[in-house]
Amino acid sequence: MIDVLDKAFNKGKKILDILEQHQYKAYFVGGCVRDFLLHRTIGDIDIATSARPEDVQRIFSKVIPVGIERGTVIVRFENESFEVTTFRLDGKYSDKRHPDYVEFVEDIEYDLKRRDFTINALAMDRHGEIIDPYGGKNDLEKQQIKTVGNGYKRFVEDPLRIVRALRFSSQLGFSIEKRTLSHMITVKAHIDHIAIERIANECEKLFASPFVEKGITYLIETKTYEHLPILKDHPDIVSKLKQMIQPLHSFGEVIALLHLLAPSVSIKTWTNAWKCSNRTRQEAIILTQAMQYYRKYTLDEWLIYNLKPTNFSSFIRLMDIFYPRVTIDKSQLIDIYQRLPIHKRQDMSINGHDIIQLFPDIKKGPWIEKLLQQLEKNIVLKKIPNDYHRLKEWIKCNPIEKN
């Protein structure tokens, strides 16, 4: 039974039971089955069923119709979400992403036929029996990535599958089957028509995976990078990546790495081209500044103060790439951070209002911010104690140009 083999399927099995009690077929499908067979951590549990979306809505009390026109709904069950999709055949992919129409069918094998790779075209019933019409289990054993049916057709339907193949190679350490690789090379120019946000999402997973070097090797071999923003104009960056890459856990880390490898391309240029969020951009800026500061001054309180604990692990991963002989432990960074006299500017014993009162006859201006920055850095580096009177004395003894 599945609940003996892997507890991750327990709640999902109840959904299968309920659907079958209503005379519908239902299976676990896709990545969860693949990862179960590979003894990997199970992520999202996806379910395919012969029940139509309206049937699923009738059977379960909490259903979110996220993609109901294509047969997909989210079933909320015992405080968890499960994507439940009706068995279907896909029509043409005019937009290179979604089928123009779908046809609901009664047979799971037809549903599996529309999937990208054989290792994802697997289904499992509630008893743990595997449905494998396209040789997915054999390809798992061979550790290879192979398209379901005609690879050229699969990639033309949705060229993002080319990047997904690279990502799966990076995640699983699998090789890409020869014909599949050939079709990827033939179709790769179609990537130009894919929204960069979708590509970035796959690339983030590629860079975060344990076999990232393999994914980068295929990126180079297929020359897929020729159709990726900025990389297409800087092939030297890609060759550097292969030599020094290690898994990076966020796209902010990736952008920081790429900028450090090619300082002539600004972080703003990278993040605009890849349509990154402000959060990703800010993370990349903080990490880049920390790496540049380390190169000039090594590790000190000011670096740690600006880095903040949320970025410690990211900083260490970049250090492992650029300074492999330097050993930095996270506990070391935490210890320095905890011993800082302040952790943010608001902790200072003096503020802008105090400075204005100290110099009531001087016009307000950028000099106030500049003075606060000097005080902040000197406090963090423990050159001045965080005491109002001592700070006031320092200001009087260290005049700053006030214009």
C-alpha cells in the first residue's frame, strides 16, 4: 500500500478513494510518481482523473477553479492543496505555451501521451501500481531524459521544454537521450518566443540543483544560451560558469554571480533583461556589494552589518565559488552579527533631528545623510561608542562640509 511506501501520498490517496467511490478513475501523475520511484523527496502531489471539472466541484466542498477551461482545479483537502486535472488530449499550441483547446478523454494513457518527457509520463494508482505506457521506468533506470513520442513536435509545441530538459538534467544528474538532444538543438531558436519570466523560473531551478554542472554543460553543448538575454552576447560568461559553478539557491545569487563574472554588465541590466522582481534585484545588489567589500577589506563588522542574517547562506555559497580556499562558517557570521553594537540605523543614539538641533543655523541638505552614514559606520566598526554625548563630541571634533 502507498501509505506504507511513502506517507507523502496519504492524503492524496483519500482523494483517489473518494473519486473512485463515485465511479471515476484517478491516479497520481507526473513528478510525484517520478520522485517516488527515485526515492527523492516528494513535492506537490498531482492527480489525474476521468472526472470532469464540474464533477470534481460537486464531489469536494473546497475547489478552486484555477484552470477549469483546461480541466484543472485545486482541491483543498485536510488543509492541503492538490491539483486535480481531467484526463485530456491537447490541441495545437499556437501561443507556444497553452493548447488552443483540450479534449477530455476516459483513458489515462492518452493523458500521459501529451506530457513532455517519459520520466514524467508515469501514473500510479492508490495501490502503488505503476502505469507506464511510454517507458518512463526504463528511462529512470537508464538515467536519461527522453521526450514522449516525437521530440521535435514536443519542443515546437512548447519550446520551454528545452530549458526544462536542461533543468531536469541539473536536478537529477541524468543524461539527455541522443535524439532528444538533437531535437532540442534543432528547435532551440523557438525559445525566443517564450516569456522570459517562464525561462527565469526554470533557470532558477537549474542553478539550484545538485548537478548544476551537468545542466550548464548541456546549456553549452546545445548553445541554448544563444537565446537567453545577455548570455547570448557574452558567451565567455557561460564558459566561466562551467568551470566554477556550484548550486545557488535563489535567482538573486545567480544574478550576483553573473555580474561578478562580467562587471561591465550592471545588475540593473541583468534584472531588467530577465524581468526580475525588486526583491531579487535587491538581494543581488547586497550580495555583490558584500563580495566587492570582502575583496577589498576582507571580513569585518561593516560587511556583516550590511549583509544581514537573511543573506549569510547566500554569501557563503558565493564565497565558496570565488574563494574556495577560504572557509567561512555561518555560525562565525552569526557570532559577529550578534556582537554588533547596532543592527540598524534606528538603533543609533543620535538621529537626523538631533543633528539639525546641533546646527540650527545651517541649511538642511545632503550633508546630514552623509554625516549619519559616517557615524553609522564608525559605530558598527566600534570606533565610536553608541552614546549620544560621545557622538555629539565626535561630530564637533570632525567637521563635515555642510553645503
